[in-house]
Amino acid sequence: MRSVLVTPRWIGLHLLAVLAVAVCLGMGYWQFVRAQEPERDRVTNPVEELAAARPIGEVLQPGAYMPEAEGNQAVTATGVYDADARLLAPALSPEGDRGYYVIVPLVTADDTALTVSLGWVPEARADSLDRLPAPPEGEVTVTGWLMPPDKAEDGYVPMETPDGYAARIAPSVLVNEWPYRLYEGYVIRGAQDPADTGGGAGLREIPPPEPPQGVVWNWRNVSYAAQWAVFGGAVVVFWISLMRREVQDRRERAAGAGDGGGPGDGPGGGGAPPRPGADTTGPAAEAAEAPGDQVSVARTS
């Protein structure tokens, strides 16, 4: 007899189960690979040497979108500082201390400016821009590291905002403060020509940190991969349980059919089976089969 598990109905169920398991395994593997990839909203390029700096125009254009992959590149830009437009943007030091970046627009054309971070100052000294040294006058060439715009979660929110405060270094914020067409990113100053003769005094130069090395696990994606593995295991368990139940039901039905017998067998079947060697034909057999006729047969004999 053909197995119950190879009928057209079950073949369709087998294919559906295999497809479901394959989808779960594929999605789990994809999430596992994603868990090892660097986050897309983080800078992953190594910090370039300033000696390898390129003109800003070769890397980024004013108003153009800057992807995270462009971060940490060494660039140069020439222009004039708009000292009256200095602002303070909250930032944490590498040690976790609260403070501010002193930022200023470097005007490179009539209506175009590049945001430059001159350095970092602790929160206690940032109560007023007047207490901070002004950047140099005249044309300067700045060499530094190009960074993508800050995101809202990168900084912190101070209890009291000083004069000339900007929430973060981003064109969406600075466009309301400066009358210039801005580059999407900003530059952390590393060197300047001519050299600063006092405008940077009291400001701490903080170069961008090196991106993390090796694999940085994204545990959210790891949990997604584990969930897909659980789903795949559940499909296999459900599939096996269905097959076992079907086989068991078929065996029980087959056993019931084998034990049923004819209508004259068993209790209430209408009589006992004939004795071995007994004549099952003739008048005696007919009399045995028809008890109601036994009296008439005896009288006629």
C-alpha cells in the first residue's frame, strides 16, 4: 500500500514546510551577517593623516548630501572667518566631560561657508563668547578632518544654554543662524596657515576618534537571528508532529477494520460457528439456520 505521507496532499505540505524552513534559515543568516556589519550611521573610515589632505571641493560640494562614509577624510579649505558668527555647540570630551565646540563659518565664497570647529572648551568657561579668543582675521587655509553633521543623540542638552548657543553642528540648525549656503559636513581644525597667534588659546584640539576595530556586534540583529532560528525549529517540530499523527491515525483505522468481522460474528451475531467436520449443507444445516422450522421438519420425518 502506498505510504500515506506521499499522497498529493502531503507532498504539498512537505514542500510548504521545506519552503518555510528555508525562509527562516535565510532570514536568520541575513540578520546574523547584519549583526557583524558596522552601523550605517557611524563613521567607519580610519582618520587620515593631514599630510594627505585634499581640497574640500574634491570631496564635497556646498549643499550636497554627505554620507557617513566620507567622514574622517583630511581636507583643506581657504577662506575668511566670520568671527562675529561664532557659536557654541555642546560636545563631550574624550573623558566624558561636558563642554562646547567653538564653531565659526569659514567663508569660502560670496554666499558659501564651511563650518569649522576651532576647538573644545569646558562648560565652566563657556558662559560667554566674549571670554573666548576670536579667530584670526584675513584669509587663512584650514587643514582638518571632514565630519558628517551631528545627530541629535550625539551631544547632550545643557541645563543652561549660553549666548550664541547651537543645539548641534548640523546645517539644519546652523542655517537659521548664519546667512550662508553651508556644506553638509564640518571640519575639525588640525592645522592652519598662517598659524593661529592667539585665537586658539585656551581651546583644546580634539581630533576625531579612530573608529572601532574588529567586529562590533549589533545585539539587536543577533536577537532577530535567534528569533528566526526559533521560528524554523517550530516549523520542523510542527511538521514532524503532523506526520506522526497522520501515521498513527492510519494505523488505528487499519486495526479497526481488521478486527470488525462479518455481521454474524461476535456477540449477538446470530449463532456460534459450526463444529469441525459438521455438514454445513442439507436439511440439518437448513434447520440449524432456520430455528423456526425445526418443528415442521420433525413432524414430516
